[in-house]
Amino acid sequence: MELNRYRIMWLFVFFDLPTATKKDRKNASKFRKHLLQDGYSMMQFSVYTRHCGSSESADVHEGRILDLLPPLGKVSILRITDKQYGKIMNFWGQAPQDAAPQPTQLELF
């Protein structure tokens, strides 16, 4: 199977979880920690990204998110190709910043 920028995927997880009660805060914290343990990187406080070597790998990680959904709040998942991700523009202040480097790890499964 040939790897190319149209087959490699990026997952974005966006969420807005309630934090009004202690239980809500615990659920939100648990969700964020699970994302980090599954290889996601925090792009913003409620936006996490993950590199996936293929669409099949992205399917697996989407399934894991579905298993972790907290009882309240909104969670959205967006899947894009590496080619699309390469067109991202990031700004800190007014100066554009380079996108985070693509992982060099080769995924076998």
C-alpha cells in the first residue's frame, strides 16, 4: 500500500463540555486525558488533532472517541487528508507560523 498525502488522514476533535459541577469537570478532564493518551495533540483548549496513517486507522480512533463520549456536552470529529492539512495557516499575533511538522513515525497497522 503506497502512502500519499491523499491517503494519510488527520482527525480533529472539537468539543464544548459543561464544567458547572464537580462531576462535569471530572468528565471533561477524563475526556481530554484520554485524547492525549490516544496520541492527540492539543491545538487549542477544546481542539485536539491526531495524525493517522490511513483511513482505516482514522476509523479506529474515531471509534475510540465514540466509546469515550461524556454524558453531556458537544463533541465533533472532522477528518481531513494530509494534503488538505498542509494548507493550514496558523497565526500567533500577526505573524504567520509554520504548521507543526508532520510525524515521521511509520504506522504499520
